[in-house]
Amino acid sequence: MASRKVFIISDKPPFYRESEVEFEWTRGRNLSVWCKNASKLVEAARAKIAEEEKVSEEDVFVLEVSRASRIDIGRELSAFELQIQIRGSAESENTE
């Protein structure tokens, strides 16, 4: 088992809250294992949020931000993909 923080948005200040989610973790370093673990985290987070908010799991959207995300925007927001412009340079650099 593993535990990770998830951030849940709100329409009231401070506009988010944190929650710990436990899920089954598979050891491994390749992308397929990362994707499997990301899916398990998303499923566990969806179930926990639905329970806490007293809504159905279908009504809960979880955006997992990493290279292993199933959603394009989740992969694009990953630190491995974000680009920064360094002052005085014409080129963008990866934030990795």
C-alpha cells in the first residue's frame, strides 16, 4: 500500500483542501507500471472524494498530473513537459 496527497478544489477560500489517499502500489520503474499506479491512485481518489462529498463516483473528476496521466492536459502539466523561458535566452528550457 502507498499513500499520496490529493488536492480537492472548492468554491470557498482557500479554494482547495488536501486529503490522503491510500492505494495499492506496484513496484517498477517503467512507464507501464507508472501508468498502472496512476490509474490505481485516480480510482482510489475518486472513491474517497465521492464518499467524503456524498456524491457518486461518476460525478467526481480527478486530474492526475504526471507523465503517466491518461488525460492529455495531465501529461502536458507534468514538470517533465513544462517549458520556461530563461531571461536573455531565445530558447525555452524544460523544467525537469
